[in-house]
Amino acid sequence: MTDTLASPLADTSARPDHRPPLAVLIAAPRGFCAGVDRAINIVELALERWGAPVYVRHEIVHNRFVVDTLKAKGAIFVEELDEVPDGVPVVFSAHGVPKSVPAAAQARDLNYLDATCPLVSKVHRQAERLAAAGRHILFIGHEGHPEVIGTFGQVPEGSMTLIETVDDARAVTVADPANLGFLTQTTLSVDDTADVVAELQRRFPGIMGPRGDDICYATSNRQAAVKAMAPRCDLVLVIGATNSSNSQRLREVAEREGARAFLISRASDIDWQWFDGVTTLGLTAGASAPEVLVQEVLTRLGSHFTVHTENVTTAVEEVVFKLPRALVGD
């Protein structure tokens, strides 16, 4: 369904200038999800409680604007735990970490906070249960992504195999086809993942997995909003980081629906040549991109076009995740 987005840009057609008109369809839901909100809040509350510096292992979420904002408040980002000095708090990112990381933190008696998204933690527990039941796990995800690394680190080495594509699902060989399970990264393409799961289930009818897949509600909702919006658009801009899996998938979804699509980190990345012949633009943001960047793009568009905005809403999200007890109670 559609409704009008309250925006100071919505009535720019009344201005007596010669800027060309541009219809901007804005996807909803877009931007921050509950897991990202929670992770950022954990770092901010840790800074309030213990003061700077607070160390964060890996980018708390995949967005440079968010990371730089937290750096300005006193957060220090590192890639490995051995870069964290003794006696300071450390936060683990929303993507999750292997079991070895909190174990190493405990061995050093570090004060650590786990900002892993609860939906990623759910996948971790599912992996543990499948491995404990003696099932080899076929994990659908992208090689090298922190969430994949973290999930592989929940189970004994050798008990999980990465599947990235349908071709991988067709080619994979397993020692015991009767004892298999599958799980998925939470930020994948809904359609691509369904194809991979279908192939695994065709080849291994007894494979055990979650109902459907583990793609999170926020990823699914943002992709559904782009699917509803993109067929009406000449061009779609996705605000997000190049290393953000869910943002890259939004760009791919828009392209599959017939629109040209580009991933930008913020308004300064826009190439105005993209707009040649464009009368309708779609705009969305990945789950780790803050709304301020959406508004920044709208403001920049308003300086080039007479903008008319419309919100394309496919779902309303009301999910909230609890914060760690160490930050909410004395």
C-alpha cells in the first residue's frame, strides 16, 4: 500500500523555479532494524556507564557513518581481542563471534558485552543442537562474512560445510546423507536462499532445518518493500555499505524487478548522470543505515529536482530486543 511521507520536500512543486520534477518512492520498512538498534545502544550505554574508551571487536554494524559517530563518542574499534588492553570494556559486534572469543575474554577477565543480534544467536543455538544430534550442517551463506565466521565457530571443526549457491547445493558431497541439517545466514536474498534450500531438500529429502530459513524479519521485510516499489521505478538507490550483505541484496532485488540500482554510502556518492531520463526514483536503506542518511539524500535531491515523495509501505515493524542486564540494572 502507499501513503504520503511527511517531508518538507513534499510540496516543493509550489516553488517558482525550473527544476525538473522527480517522483521519489521511499520504501518502508527501511534502515535500522531492532538488532542494529540494540547493538548501537549497547555501545552508547557502555560509554555512559564506564566512560571512554570502550573497545568494540569488529565494526558494531556495517556502516561507516555509524562507526565514525561512535568513534567520536569514545569507542575504539579493533579486529581481534588481543588488541584490547586489560581493564577496559569490550563489545562484540551484532554479527556474532565464535565461541573462542568470549572464552578468551573470560580467560583474561575482561568486562565484555555481547551485542550479537538475538536472531543470529538463535542460529547459533540451532547449530549447536544439530551438531549435538550428530548431523552435519550445510550452512547457506557468504564466505568470509562475520556472521558466517561466528556461526562456524559455534560447533566443532569439520561439522559444517558452507553452501553459497544453487551450484554448490548440486555439487556438495556428504559422508552420511541421512544425517544432515541446514541453516542460513540471516541477511541473504529471500529468493536465492529459497532456491538453494529447495535443491538441498531435493537431493537430501531427510535434511533437517528450520521452518523455511533463518533469514531475519528485517531482511525479508526490506526486500519485500523493494519488490513492491522497484517495478514503478526507473532508478533505485540503496543506502548502505559495500560490506553490508543485506544492503547488497536490496540492490540485487531492485535489479531483478527491472530497475537500474546503485548502492551508495550517503548523498555524496550520487552520480547525477544516473538520473538522465529518470522520472521516478526508488529510495531505501539497508538495516545498518541510519535514517539521517535517507534524509540527507532527500535534501540533496531537493536541490536538483522538484521532488514529490510517496512512502511505499509493505510492513510495520514493532520488534524490540532486550539489552544486556549489565546495562539496564545495578
